[in-house]
Amino acid sequence: MLEMRSLYVDAVLKEYELQRGYLPEGEPIRTIYLGGGTPSQLANKDLERLLRALPVEQAEEVTIEANPSDMTEAKLKAWREMGINRLSIGVQSFDETILALLNRRHSSKQAKKVIRLAQDLGYDNISIDLMYALPNQTLEQWQADVQTALTFDVQHISTYCLSYEPGTPLDNLRKKGLFREADDDLANAMYAYLCTRLKEAGYVHYEVSNFAKPGYESRHNSSYWDETPYLGLGAGAHSYDGASRQWNVANLRKYMSEILNGNVPFKREKLTQTERYNERVMLGLRTSKGIVATDELLRKAQPYLATGKLRVMDGKIIATQEGINILNTIITDLMRE
């Protein structure tokens, strides 16, 4: 397994060599995000090899996604020395029964310990992930999770409503009726509590699922929402150059085989004007910045403006809290066919 991880890093480094000209000329790399899996499992020597090849020194934000069970004092110290200045910690829940049902490798105690450890070691840009509408989860359990998260006073909190992917072990358990699935009313109540409580605690709700202390919004994720070009490396990674999108093959062995033979195994899609318009609507309305209020959008948005689900401010159409609750419907109505 360790050898496979090292070979995978070899492949990613090779892809970077092959793809360095992908971004528009003069486009700086301002952020680096190590994620889309569990990069915290990489040996320090492999992670260091990877970061040494990337423009870490010019990047404003270098994030690593980390599982609490992988985070040791030695790793955290090494990551800082490598230039990593932001942690995204996959806590998911502080409730032991929920963690067990989700088959997470870490315990609540571990999660709490590593957050404090990272803070003690000088990390001052920490994000934690939480999930809600989980199997058998009550509103009271979710409120306790949010309250526990707030005791750490981290700079960023990302929250996700559980969705059941067909064919996954969790979906199979759900179909067998082995746990109680959260209904829409409960999920909405959980989200409403989250938004209210985090706002009271001084967090900015800058995207549907993301909350940050002022100035600590994720620069990397924000670039996806404002159409900044980006280069993704690795199996299943996506890239965007401003006019087209491309995505690598997801099969790990095929990806590694092709890359090490000098070929990047990807598919590309050139976006039409309608597709780019729809993406701006879909991504922009998820953020607190909203989207430019063109005549076309104002016309389509009129029913939602009249009922207070959307508002116009500084020439932008922005979803209100009431609108966020039905955001998928609003986005569909504002899109072009």
C-alpha cells in the first residue's frame, strides 16, 4: 500500500510536468488544495516531494484535507515546515454513535484532541467539516455538534447535508430499514439552527455550506464559484481554463499507467454560452455575493423577488435565508434551457 501511494505521487508529479501549460498564460497559482481523498495518509517524504514541485512559496493558501486519525504531532509539524498553512479536518460529527454508524476511523476524543493540538502548534487557519441529517441523528444531537464545534473557535466550518449515493453501504442499510432517515422538516430545522447559531458566533455565511470568520473564507473554493481557472491533478481531478472543462479518468490504475507513459487520460468539454450562463447562476446564487442582476435574470427572478426569497443589492441578485431553503428550485427556474 505504501509503495502504491509513492507511485501515485510519481504519477501526479508527472502529470504536473505534462500539464503546466494548461492554465492561461500569466495566470498565477494563488492556492493549492490537497484533497479529494485522504492526502493526510501520505508519508511525509512523498508529501514533501509533491509540494516541492508545486509553487508553494507564491501561493497565498495551501490546504490539506486531513482525517483526525492520521494527524500526529510529528505530521502536523512537518506539514507546517512544508508550507501548508490551512487544515481542513474531516470531523463529520462529535457523537460517538454517529461516527460508528458512518464507519469513521476516528473517535470524538481524537477529533477534539487533534484540533487543540493543531492550534497549539500554531495553525491559525483551521476548517472543520460537519454533516447533518445523518442516520438516526436527532435535532438535539446536531445542536450539540454545533455547540462543540464552536468551543474550538476555529476560523472556518463547512457543513453538508447527507445524501445517499446508490450502491453505497449506507444506502443499502437505509433500504433495509436499519436506521431512521432524516426527513426534510428535520433537515431544514438542523440547517436553520446552524445558520442562526453560527451567525451569533460571528461567522459569515458566505456560501450555502460554508461559514467563516471574517477574512477566513476559503480562497481556493471561492475560485470555483467565481470562474477562476484552475488545474486539478490526479485520478478523477477536474480542471477549468475559462472556456472548457476537463476531467481525468477516475480509475486509479488506468490513470497511473497512462500518465507514467506520458499521456494524460482525460475527457474535455467545451462550454457553450448557455452552459457558462447556467454555471454562473448555479454557482453564484450559492454565495453571499450573488450574481449580476441582468435584465434577463431580473425578469426570471421576479416571482422570488416579490416573495422575499431573492433580493437585489449593489446590482447583484442574492438569495435570502428563506430562498436558500428552496435554492435548487430557484436555480432551475433562472437557468436557460
